[in-house]
Amino acid sequence: MDIVDRTENKILNRIEISFKWQHIGKATPSRKDVMDLVKTLEPGSNPDLIVVKDCSTRFGQPLTTGIAFIYSSADAMKVEPEYIFKRHASLRSGSSDAEEAEQEGGDE
């Protein structure tokens, strides 16, 4: 993974990372793979406070680009819309409760 741009947004208490990932001969990386790699690139970051957005893979090319936000606290993370929390719920450390709630709500 190559970091294209790294910005510290002090107003929103987060670090914003634009990245590109060449995955030649491998499968397209999942959101979890991206979150794990971002965690290693930013030592001391909490994986529960990482949000991956705008992750896209080019058709016919082994290139994925996107943006990752690393928040300083759960309170700072409240600026994200609700659908982002739902999208990342299964990737968080307390994911078993979120997965059960998602499965129960799908029958309606």
C-alpha cells in the first residue's frame, strides 16, 4: 500500500489518509484488509476508530484506491453518518452483537 496523502485534520480530530494499493496476482482487498494495513501504517491507532471510505478498484487493473480516517476518540467519530457505523459494525471488535442485530432485522 502506498500513502498518496496524509493530513492531520485537527478540527475533526482525525488523520486522513489517501491510499493506493497494487494487488497484482492477488484478490481485491476487503475493507478489513485495508483497515488492518492502515492500523500497521499508523502505530498506536485503535482499529475500532478507523473508517474506510471511497474504496474502489479499477476494472481490469489490480489497483485499489481509497480514503481512510483514523479518529482520536469515539466521541470525535460521531461526525460520521449512521450508515458508516452499520457498514463497519461487522469489522469492529464487538462485531458478534452487531451481526446478530443485522440478521434479525433482515426478515422484514
